Amino acid sequence: MMGIVSDTVGKAISAVASPVLDIIDQTVEDKDQRNKLKQRIQSEVIEQQNKSLQARVSVILAEANGSWLQRNWRPLLMLIIMIIIANNYVLAPYIDAMFGSAVTLDLPERLWDIMALGVGGYVTGRSVEKTATNWQNGKAAKESARSGIYQNVKSDKD
């Protein structure tokens, strides 16, 4: 929920910033002052979007460090939705053609929205997870290399 709110706020700020930049172009005559104002507004928009992304990442990381259910509720929900989609659009038409009757499950519009959010959250979460792992591995490799360099230097002097 926090990600949806912060994402909406980020989009709203971006939507407001563009007309404000146009107004600045039309009203502020001093070129330097105009550029300073525009740069400040653009940096604020970028900062707000960064906060929105950080909020989404923190939610995903909190879920990743929680219980089994916290870590897996998104994939489980996505699996259930995908089963419904496969039933309605793959299995049911064939069963209906062969037997004249098939069961389909209603998939409300909100579930499509949830699926889109879930997939987005999963992709973001996996990206964050991989980035964090690569960063930690790189940090460990650097430390290992650094300690190896110091060992070689000490042994060369001995």
C-alpha cells in the first residue's frame, strides 16, 4: 500500500512540475534565475521519485526478511491468478469444445491490477535482491583482494 501511495505522489509531482516549468519559462525573464528555478524544481522531482522508489524497496526487503508467508505471498497470489487465467483461456475452451461444458472462474478487474502490481513488485524485488547480492559479493571480493595484497606486501618485505 505504501508503494502505491508513494508512486501516486511521485506521478502527481511529475505531472505538476511540467506545467510549472512552462510557467517559469513564460514569466521569469532573467535567464540565470529561470535556470536556477527550473533546476531546483527538477531536483525536487527527482528526490521525490527517489523517495518513492526507496519506500517500495524497503517494503519488499522487509517482506524478504520476514516469515515464509511474508516472503511468498506475492508468488502464491501470482500463481493462483495464473492458474485462473490458464483455466479460463487455455483449458476451458478446449474442454468446452470437447464436452460442451467447462467451468470458468471470474477474474475481476482488480485482480488484473493486483497481478500487474505483483509482477512489478516481484521484478523490483528480484532486481534489488540480485543487486544487493552482487554488491555484497563485490565487497567481499574487494576485501579478499585487499587482504591478499597486504599479505603479499608483508611477505615481500620479510
